[in-house]
Amino acid sequence: MQIGDTFAAWELPITPTLVVSTAIATRDFQDVHHDRDLATSYGSKDIFLNILTTTGLVERYVTDVLGEEYDVTGISVRLGAPAYPYDTLTFSGDVVAATETTMEIKVVGQVSLGAHVTATVGVRVR
Amino acid sequence: MSDIDLREAVMAKALELQVMGETAPRYARDQVNQPMINNWVEAMGDSLSRYTQGEAPPAMAQVWTMGGLNPQRDPNDPLHSMMEFLTEQGFTAVLGTNCEQTYERYLRVGEQLSVTTVLDSVVGPKMTGVGEGYFVTTKSVWRVEDEVVATMLFRVLKYRPKQADANAVDPTKVLRPAINRDTEFFWEGTRQGELRLQQCGSCHELRHPPGPACPSCGEFDRTFVVSSGVGRLFSFVVHRYPAVPGKQLPLLLGLIELDEGVRMVAELVGMGPEDVEIDMPVQVAWQRIDDSLTLPVFERRS
């Protein structure tokens, strides 16, 4: 791959099960990620994805495309709109830098409210 | 506390926490292990085979040292201390904004992680879309024994939520007109963007507001015409008090003399009290409240 190459988009339907199962799998027990009554009492529309999951999904998106040829060396995420259940999180990716052995991929995860995450993922040939 | 004193207090607290440096290492509850990797991979839907062969996903680095269901707060944890201080100053809400992780290598099953944290920076106050606040950045370092295996810069916005506008009005709370067989043609018209004027079917006199009988000839024969919506301001009042449901004060109420010759009371919009002049040219506009109600209002005609 080279600079300018784009990744095929990935659409992930966000369900309550996804939000809760990933929150628990990342050992994040904050109530806003599993208890809708409390989440709405704080003014949130619903429960929402936690940051560790956003990072994990960005990683999965990139390695789904690149396979096992590369190691992930870093993930920087800038967070935007919350990802609520019943929305769809659509990832897109662009190669923005590349050397013989490394690449930087810009990943955007979009929900109906706007960009949920804007990320840069660094990878290196294994 | 003045804004300047507050900022100085926040910065002094930040400096105090920064000079404390790194926290003591906090150890992961469990060694890197396959069952937790399996749970993570299953929840994320990740299918790389290397995660079944003793390697852990890099994005799991922080997972190993999460506090769990009943976290023990380290009293020296700089993030927690800074958050607490800002909460006391009224910056009660928190929002994660950035998380930058680097992975030196993939972790392997059986490794024991520890994490240290240091307060990197406190920047502010900044006015943001959600309110005024401070950006608090911490840096965490994960190690296996003395070897650094991952790092994270984590930034949160600790902010004072913007006050909901106390003067904000909900237009749907507006007083509803009484709609009956005499008046329903009028409100059906406003929904369609037509200003309908009742007309006597017998003597053809126009009248407003609508009623059952013609005040001129007494006939009950009712029909209507569609007004041009154009006229002049005959008179007005500026209503400043008390509050009117669904309306922003001051409320400008005009008595409009339509070109067809009838007068109608309606709100004047797109102007302030100082802009209103008797005899100014006006034209109808539509204020849609919801599916069932659209109000006629008048604006200045140029």
C-alpha cells in the first residue's frame, strides 16, 4: 500500500449488546456504558461506547485490512460525537504516510451525529 | 474568587501535582492471559489468529491495569486529584477528548504489567462548545519489569457545563387557538400557507375574526377568500410582562389592516420595539409550531 490508498469502509451497527460487551471486555465498569437509566439521568441520550473500545475497534479495522503482516505501533484517537445504540459507526481509512517498513493510516469513524473518532494508526512490517 | 485568582489556583495545583512526578507502579490484577484476550477479541469481533497464539492485542494495553468494578483510588493519582480539585471549583463535568497510545511491542501471555501515571499538563481556561474548562493531560507508562512496553497520553476536558438559557422558550407551549366549525377554515389555511378571510355568502362582506353570522346582513351563509397577506400596521402594543407561554418577551403585537380592508391581530416578527412604526408596510409570514398549528405573523414589507 502507498500514500493515498484508501481502505474499504466498514459499517458497524451499534447495539446495546455491543456497547455493554465491549465495555466489560475492556474492564470498564463506568455506569454510562451499561446502565441506560443512569446514563440518561446524567443528560446523555443513552449508554455509549467507551474509549478503550473505540481504540480497539480502530485497531480491528486497520488489522482486518492489513492482516498479520504488520504490527500496530500506535493509535492516537481524537474523540467527537458519542456512539449511541441504534446508530451505525462507519469507518473509513486513508494511508497518509508510508516508508519501506511503516505506514500511518488516518481512520475516521462516523456516526449520525458526526465524527465519533478521528484516529491515526501507526503500523510497522513484522 | 476572581477569574485570575481561579486560574492561578488551578495552575498552582497542577504544578504541585506535576512536581510529585510519577506515581508508584500499580500492578495489573492478572498477568496477560488468554481468557481475557478471548473475551476482548470476541466482543470486538477481531479475528486475527495471532491473538490465539499467545500474543495480546496492542489496544488491550490499558485493559490489563483497569481498576475493575471496585477500583482502589490511589490518593496520589494525579488525574484523580486534579479532577477533584477542578470539581470543587465548579468544573463538574468531564469529557475524554484525546487518547494517544504507543506500543513498543506486543505483550505475551504470562507477562505481568504495571502502570505509572504523571500529570503532563493542565491548559486553560478554554471556552469550548460544551462550556468553559481546562484540558488535563496525563501520561501513563506500562512496563514489564523495567521494560517500557506501552505509553499513553490521555486528555480530558474538565468543564463547567453551559447554563441552559434561562430565557429559552419552547414554542410548542404557545396558547392554542380555539378551533371550531366557525374558525377551522382559517387554521386549515395557515397550515397550507393561506391567509383566509371569512366572507358572507349573501352580501359578500369580508370579516375577521370569523364568526357564525354576518354582522352586516345577519346571514349564516359563510365562505372565504384568500388574502394577499399584504397590509399596513394600524396599531401595536409591546408586551413586556407577564410571560406568555411559548413566546419570547418583549412580544410585539400588531393590529394589521390588510389591503382587503379587514384588520387582524398578529405577532410582528423580525424587528424590535424600536423598529415598529404606525402605517409601516407589512406582509404575512408563517410560524409553524407543529403539525397541527401554524400561526400567521407579520414582518416588515420592503
